Amino acid sequence: MTIRDQNKASYVFTGMRIRNLLRLKDNVFSFVSSGKGLQRRWIFYGRGWGHGVGLSQTGAYGMAIAGKKYDEILKHFYTNTQLITAY
């Protein structure tokens, strides 16, 4: 999304950035706007809330980009568990 301010300066936001800024539950969303100028309003529609099993793919991805290892990521989402080698 590109937004321009009153001075015509442009700001580009990705879907993930918008999700984080607006604290949306998912980064798959659509939106509509109505009105103009100071009366403009935005309505965001989200799709989905995950599978409900505890791991956020988006959160895990962000942790991996930040340098976390797989075991740190799994322990973050699945507390009080132990990783073992089962082969």
C-alpha cells in the first residue's frame, strides 16, 4: 500500500507491516475506504485465525529472521515440552 501525505510524500507499507501496525490477527486481509480527506475511514477484513495448535508461522518466521534456532522457536511456542531425537 502506498500512502501520500498532504505534502505529497509517499510511504510504502507491506502487508506484514500493516498487520503489525494495526495489530491485525492475520496478514491476509483486504480493506475498503470511504470518504475523503479528514473524513476518510478504512475498514479492514481479516481471513483466518490460524489452526489453533499453538505455532504462529508468521511469528516463527520473524524469530528465524532474527537469528533464533529451530529449538528456540519451538520452545517459545510449545512451553513445558522437551525436544528429543526419536530415531
